[in-house]
Amino acid sequence: MSYGPAPWVQRSWDVRAVVNFAAGGAGGGLALAACAFGGAGPRTAAMYAIAMALVGIGLAAVWAEIGRPWRALNVFLNPRTSWMSREAIAAGGLGLATLAAVAVLANDSSLAARWAALPVALFAALFVYCQGRILAAARGIPAWRSPATVALIVTTSLAEGAGLWWLAAAFHAQGTRTGLVLFGLLLMARMAAWLAWRRSLAGWPRVVEAMAPAGRVLTLAGTLAPLALIAIAASISTEGWVLGLAATAGASATLAGVWFKAALILRGAYNQGFAVPKMPVRGVRD
């Protein structure tokens, strides 16, 4: 069903919207993870560049979804009321800040150079927050308009980004056991946000049922399995095993987050439908 009084799954946003929320959110989370866990130097600069590339992929997917893509610049015209406009502005600021940070970090490995990444972190946090508010602004879709949606999207994006950071740990050669613990805490925060979001949809059993498989993936593959791997990695001293376990945990956490976002856009996005409490009859006054 695509129209009528019974709830139906929205069809306006498709896989391209999933790419925006998955790639863009993971890119914003990766930029924040690089700022929190990383240092300076060319390899850290490369991680910031990868983060911006992911955000760009997400925005390109949205551009491909627009019916008139050459009018995409109009998105910048309404920042006072549109979270999409704010997302686009944040992405533009993130791009400029990333270029500046990469130029500094690629040629300077001192700790002082890390301050160049602070604007990147600020714009990345704003970008991820705007993505959560975009979904929450869809008032006709219960799964999106829940008050817990923003926290769920933000924590999922941060967990994805941290997962990518640890997946690439062998490349950038940075990471501590404290960072692993923080990664685990972030996964638990995402799990708490998921539980709060599910409780907020108690009055919509069809949505809860549709999102149950993705919730199991988020719980098992996205939280419990990575936490077990993190605990093992934090307790051993062999560097190769630590990196391997951390990378596996990061990949599992990231893929589970992407799977969940895809389900949220494509399977759980039931429109609430509409009701006609009194049918009009010709010739009969109300």
C-alpha cells in the first residue's frame, strides 16, 4: 500500500538517502574520532581526508536523489528553518576546515599542530547533529519523529566513525587502551540510545516489529561482539593481536550501524496514515 488510511512505508527516500546517513554520518564520526584519538602527521591528515570523502559521498547521493539536481544550491537559502540547509552549511564548513587541517597536519607532526583539527571536530559534530534533526523533523513518520531519534542517530554515527578509526589503526599506527575503552563506552551509549528509542515507539507495534531484526544486529554484532573483542584486546600485550581484534571490533560496529540506518530508512519508516472521522455526504449539512 502506498496511499490510504493504514500506515505505509515511505517511498520518497531510498538507498541514496541511506548512503547519505550512513556514509555522511560515519564520515562525521571518523573526523571526531581522529580528533579525539589521533595526533598529527601525514597519516592522521589522511584520516581527516577520508572522513571528508565519506561526507562528500553522502552528499553526492542526496544530490542524485533530487528531482532537479542542478537546483541543489537552493538548499543553502533557508538555514533559519531547514535542518537540511544547516546540514549543507555544516558540510561546507567541514570541507574548508578539513582542507586547512590536512595542509597543516601533513607537514607538521608536533602536538601543537593538533589544534588545527579543532574546527574540523566542531563542524563534524554539527553535521552529525543536523542529520539527526533532519529525521526528527519528519513529523508524519513515527520512527523518525521520536524524541529519542536524535540521540540514536548521533551515537550511531559516532560509533561508526570510531569503528572506522580502529579498523584503520594498523594504517595510522595510533591508538591506546584508553581509546579502546572509550570506544566501548561509545558502543554502550549507542545501545542505551537504541533501547530508549524502542521504548518511545511502544504505541507503534508495526514499527517495533519491522525494526526488530535490525535491533538484534545492533545488539549482537554492533555491541556485544565488539565489546567482547575490545575486552580481549585490552587484556593482552601482543600488538598484532590487539590491532587485529580492534579492527574486527571496529568493522563489526560500523557495519551494524550501517545496517540499522538502512532498516530505519527503508523498513521502519511507516507513515502514520490518516483518518477521516466523518465522511462527507452530498446534500447533508455537517
